[in-house]
Amino acid sequence: MVERTAWTGRDMGRKAIGQLRLTTSRNIPRWREVFCFVGCMVTIRIGILYSTQGPYAAVGRDCRDGAELAIQHIRHSLPAGIAIEPVYGDPAGESRRYLDLARAMLRDEGCRHIVGAITSLSRKDIIPLIEKYDGLLWYVCPYEGFEANENVIYTGACPNQHLLPLFDYLLPRYGSRAYLVGANYVWGWEMNRLARELIGQAGGEILGERYLPLEEDNADRLLAEVEQQRPDFILNNLIGPSSYAFLAGMRRLADRDPYFAPENCPVVSCDLTECELGEIAGHAATSQLCTASYFDSLDTPHNAAFKQHVAARFGKGRLVSSFFAGAYTAVRLCAETILKIGDDAPVAVRADVRSGPVETVLGELTIDPLTNHAALPFHLGRIKERGGFEILNSRPAVAADPYLVGNRAPRRGSHLRVVR
Amino acid sequence: MSATPTFTGLHALILHRPDEGVERLTRQLERLGLSVSVQWEPLDSDRAQPDIVLVDADQGWSELLPWPAGRSPVPLIALLGSEAPGRIAWAIEHGAGALIAKPIAASAVYPALVLASHIHGERLASADRLTDLLERIRLRPLVHTAVLAIMQARQIEEAEAYHLLRRCAMRRRLTMEHIAAEIVAGIEPLPEAG
């Protein structure tokens, strides 16, 4: 069946694609024959939707750079007659613009795939559009879970891949009297709700739970309460300027009272990466702990080669974050799958990416057909004085469990028991 | 604080004609750890009951669900495309605790499960409480009789007699009605004053 096509080009090209889809949509040699015959260029267009301004601009810039590098690499190995063209959109952190830009990509620009969105808010906003146009969203950021949409491929970690293994490591070593801070939206709320539940199960105690807006740069009230409560550790789910202010404040607190030094009372984050360390004044976050499914300092041959490519494009000093590596991986996976199967229909691309592991900079990547989520490794890193992370603990890739289905014993026979 | 609701190991029954939406619903329920069956015929009350029922409220007829209106023994979710008040009323009448609008969006399934289970739990608890209260109202004359008996036997005022009876019930960890019944029946001796 000939579907709406996202391949752009002259009318002849479109006809050729139609012919291709009717005959041998999965056969690259045939596909090339068709285009040699017609003699026109076919372009794969992929939407890249990241905010490079606004409160989480550092993360957005890293994602966009990762995507750009992937496009550059794919261009080196494109078959003749096929081009790849990214369609960049920069919503600058504004909800309304995410919608407008995503709609333009899907409706007017011929994109059927968008790699993008950082916050859960923006992801939830654009998913209905992605569904309406039957596109595929590639979401690469760690998030709070409780989602599994058929029009989304998730390559960022969810709680069983970040928070659960983090607590497995942390609670026996530092204690279970925790103070929770978070951004005043779903990431902060849900991460802290889950943390409360997990710490409760472990017999621990929550000494406080406070929220700040993303743009807030005054964390004094939180810091005063932390100083008074003296927790064993602090779970930091703040985002952007409020997170930087809090970490800087913790450094001042530690200078005054060694109880709050990172080795005694660490601040642990599940989304703070290489790309944001430069935003924190005076290396204030040094020695604090972070989880990620990728660190620049990972010692693998694949990563060494990858970092050389990054250095060639962005300079030697550039540290790679899990956001950079995630966006790079998603763009490559998306484009290479389209090239491999000769079709950009989301249903076909989705089926193919779920069919088996692919070697990537994140390791051997498997997308679970049940949840559309990637299996991911867990790494815990300690922030080094000059930036980057010293890796303290690693676990091999584990399948995502976005609804935490496997985390609890079945509760059949509880209050849902059949009453006769 | 709320615990993470989980549905692992539960069995969901979808009462709906098979279609693409039902396939999507089935996949999403399986992602959430439930086993799923689909049928478009009345639920057989003799067979093992599912833990959760999702019913097509657009086309459902009353015999599809074997229980009296409003007496659903399991959480019930209405699948509804229509906006017709009659169909919404049908869903309410049969005890739907949540609804999922058609076309079914995957993201609507988990919230509906949580809501319907919660509402169902609340209804069961309310029904238990109501039964308890009705029973106590029915037995209220016994309390009155027991208070009169204590007043006469101990030569005290009504308020003091009531207080004695209440203290006795608390000590024995029984309801006032229960202890009153035992006193009136002569099983329990009259409580001592003071």
C-alpha cells in the first residue's frame, strides 16, 4: 500500500517511492535501482526538537550537538541518491512552541520522526500530535517512568534503571535518613514520591521534601532546613538554575560544617551530567554523586573511538554527556533503520528497532517490544574536580520496567478479591 | 504519600468486539503486568471471575454483566466513544469507577485502572460501614433496654448508666449493641457502678 510519504523530492521521486513501496520496500538494491533510473535525489527528513535557550539550555545544546554529529556521520555512508536532512526546531523552553514546531515538522516539513523533548511536560504535550500524524518520537532523557506509548521509542533511563539501583548502592553505605528536593513539576514530584516509598520500605525516614521552580536561583530556605535536619543524604531532583544554586549552597554549608561534605552527606542526582557541570559556579558540585547510563569516562574501545569523533568536531576539551550520547544514538538508530529497511513508516521502523540488539556508544542496545524502552546499564559517578565523573559503581544493562511491574509481589487476593 | 499502584498478576476481562482499539488496550494491559481475555458475550458468573472488567459502554447491554445494577464485585471501567447521556448513565448504573474514551489512548489505561480500583475499594469499605451502621441502628432498642436495666439495678441516672455500659463495651472490646444484647440476654452481668 502506498502511504503518505515523508520523502521529499520532485514528483518523479515521489512516484518512484510509491512504486518502491508497492514492490520491494525492504530491498535496498532495488530501491537504488529505482532511483538511478528516475535520476532524482530522495531526502530523509528527521525533526530535531531541542531547546538551546531557557532553564535547561545546557542539556538541550548537548542533545542537539549529539544529533548534529550523528547526521554528519550518517552522511559519510549514505548510498547514492539519498540525502539526510535534519529539520531543527528550537522551542527555547516554551511549551507552546514545542507544539507549533512539532506540528510544523509533522504536517509541513515531511518529518515522520522527531528526536526531541527533554522535560516530561514537553513530551506529554507533543505525544498527541505524534499520534495524530502517526509519527515516532525518539525520547532520550532519563525520566520518571509510568509511560509506554507505541509512538515513542524511549532510550533514556526510567526509575528501575536509575533510582532503584542508586538506592541499592546508597542506603547501605550512607544510611536511609533522606532529604528530598525537586523541581516543582512531575519529574520532581514523582521521583520524590517513589523515593519516599522505597525509603519507607527500607525502614528509613524522610526528613524533609521541598520543591523549587526551574528558574529559581535562591535555595536558602532548603539549605537552612537541610542544615537543621542533618540527613544522611539528599536526593536532588531539581533542574537547571535551582539545582545549580542548591549545589553551590551545599558547598558553602560543607565549608562551614564538615558534616555536610559530599563524603558524609552526598547530594545525589539522576539527571545531572557532564554538560551542566560548567554551569555550577566554582566547581561547587565536586565529589557529589550522579547516576547515568553513560559517562564520558567509560573505558570501552567503542567510547574511545566515539570521543575521538567528538573531539574532531567540537574540540578536545568537550566532555560527552549521556544526553549527547543518547541523542547521537537515537538519530543514528532512526536514520540507519530507515536506510536498512528502505522505508520510513513509523510502524516498520519501530518493528525493526525492536527486532534485535544494535552496537551503540551506549553499549549493545535492545529495545523491548513490550514497552518500547531501551535496556540500559547503570553507572554511578562522582564529580571530579576538573569536570567529568569517576565511576564508582556499574551494573549491566537491565530491561526498563516503566510501570514497576516487576518490583512488587503480585497482590492478587488483596482488596481486589472477588466478593461472592 | 501514595504507594505505587500495581496490577501485576491480575486478570482483566474486556467485554468488547475485537478491533484495533481492543488490541491496543490488550497490549497496554499486558505491559502493566495483567493477563487479558476478550469476549463479546455475557460474563459467565459460574466461571472464575476476572479481577477487573472493562466493558464497551457504547454497545453494552445489561445482561452482559451478570450482577445487579451498581453491585459490581470487581472494579469496572467503561470504554466509551459516545457522548449520549443514556450510555453514560448505563456505565454509571453498572458501577463503572472510571472511563476510557475511545479511540483508546495507551496513556489513559493505567490512570483508569488506578481510579477504578480505588473507587471500588472505597465502595466496598462504604458498603461494609453502611451494613455495620444499619445493624447498630436495628439493635439500638437493646441498648435502651440495657441502660434502663442498669438504671434500675444501680439506682443511677440515665447518663451514668449509659457511661457504665459504654465503659464495659470498651473494656470487652465489643460494640455497645453487642454488650447490651448480652446484658439483656443475661449472659453478661450488669456492670458495677463506680
